[in-house]
Amino acid sequence: MRTCRTDGGTTDGRDCRMCGESLADTPDQRVLTAVEDGTVVHRYFCSDDCLERWSA
């Protein structure tokens, strides 16, 4: 879940959908966005490797 900070930044409490690693300090994170039944869905991954394994 993304929350706003008073300094204008954000904190990111998301975890990789494949391995469960926190994405808070992961510079290589990837996001897969899709529309499912009229709703936008974002799936977060810590790396290309996890994204590829999930989509295989």
C-alpha cells in the first residue's frame, strides 16, 4: 500500500508477487498493469527474473 509522507515522498509497502521480497528499496522492481473486469490491476515484482518466472 502506498501512503503519502509529510515531505511529499511516498512509502511503499508492496512485496514481490513471486518471491515475497519487500520492494521498498529495490531499484530493479517491475510492474505489470492490466485491466481485469473493468478494474486496473497492478502486479509488482522485484526483478525481471521474478516477473518472467511468474508469467511462465
